[in-house]
Amino acid sequence: MSAIEEVEVRPALSHEEYLRALKLRVEVFVEEQGGPLEDEPDCWDPAARHFVALRDGEIVGTARFYQPCLGVGKIGRVAVRREARGQGLGRQLLETMIGHARSLGLREIRLDSQVSVIGFYERLGLQSEGGPFMEAGILHQSMRLTLRGDHVEPGSPDTSGSSRTGSDGGPRSSLSDRARPSSSVPGSLQR
Ligand SMILES: CC(C)(COP(=O)(O)OP(=O)(O)OC[C@H]1O[C@@H](n2cnc3c(N)ncnc32)[C@H](O)[C@@H]1OP(=O)(O)O)[C@@H](O)C(=O)NCCC(=O)NCCS
């Protein structure tokens, strides 16, 4: 059996599992990359569904998913344990989350990629839009994957399905992980 066949990718099933995923985020984003500890967790965490990749019971990968507005899924905090990288785990994690977004009938997925890993997301079909920007001291790029091009959400503030850009051409202003969730974020604690 290959290493990738031994991996299980699924939503975290308990608060304890979420805390283990958070520990991995601290290892990767704070200790390895020097990001701010106060962002792990941040205010989006309670509204997010947290996915984990497990190998032999150990969490070796994690990412989170939430809906910042109707029809849109946002993926973030994608992290694979350093020793486990380059084995297809990141791909397996993202494919599971994209499948989750499809099963919800969402029209698109957005994420803010660190510029150094754009190629990883491009292999999964995401495309860059707008210009690069700084977040947590690291250069980022907004990316999007269209799941359904013809969908219009009744009553949605974003009914065009087209890209809304900020002053610098980026679409991130209302959707940044660093922006606070509005009180209308549906389904808080989707676990
Ligand atoms: C980015 C990250 C999640 C990728 O996970 P991974 O398990 O190593 O990636 P995979 O092994 O599944 O790679 C899947 C494909 O993407 C490619 N890839 C992986 N990292 C890449 C990178 N930095 N740039 C370009 N391509 C990359 C792989 O070569 C592979 O290509 P292939 O399918 O053609 O063989 C992982 O490196 C990581 O956790 N990095 C630190 C945290 C981080 O930067 N997260 C992203 C925040 S936006």
C-alpha cells in the first residue's frame, strides 16, 4: 500500500481534532513561516469547517472552509506537515474540499495563495485574479475556481457571478481571511 493510500481526508469530527489541526497551523504558519500567533485561531475559525488529513491517526495536513457570502466557498490555512510534503497530501486535501464545495452547490471557490505556492493551486484548476498583496508579512495572490458559471443567488449582494475588484484590482477586500466575518455568516460552527 502506498503512503497516499493510508491517508484519510475528512472534516474534523471533534473539538479535540480541531485543536490538533490548529497546533499544526501554529507549527507551519507561526513557527516555520513567522506569521502572527494571534491569527491562529482568528475570527473566521468558529464559522469554518476544518478539514484534516490523517495518517496512522496523526494529523499531517489541514485546511479550513467557510462561506464568506452566498454561493462562495473560501479555502484557507492550507498546511501539510513539513516532513509529509511532496507526497500528494495537499492535493488530496484540496480535492476533498473542492468536492465539498460542489456538493453544497456553490458557484465558486476563492482563496488567497502565498505567491510561492501559486503553482500548487494552479494544478488544481484555480486561476489568479487581481494583483499580489501583503498579508501576515507574506506576498499573496487571490485565486478563484469557478464551479458553476450560470448561477444567480436570489437576494445575494453578489449576483453577477463576475469578479468584483478592489482599488488595486484584487477581489479580496470583503473576503480576506483578515477581514472580520459579518454577523450574517451562515452556519456558525458547521462541525
Ligand atoms: C503548499 C502545500 C500545502 C502543498 O502540499 P503538498 O502535500 O506538499 O503538495 P502535493 O504533494 O499534494 O503537490 C501536488 C502538486 O502540486 C505541486 N506543488 C507542490 N508545492 C508546490 C509549490 N510550492 N509550487 C508549485 N507546485 C507545487 C507538486 O509538485 C504536485 O504536482 P504534480 O501533481 O504535478 O506532481 C505544502 O507545501 C505546505 O503546507 N506548505 C507550507 C504552508 C503553505 O505555504 N500553505 C499555503 C498557504 S496559501
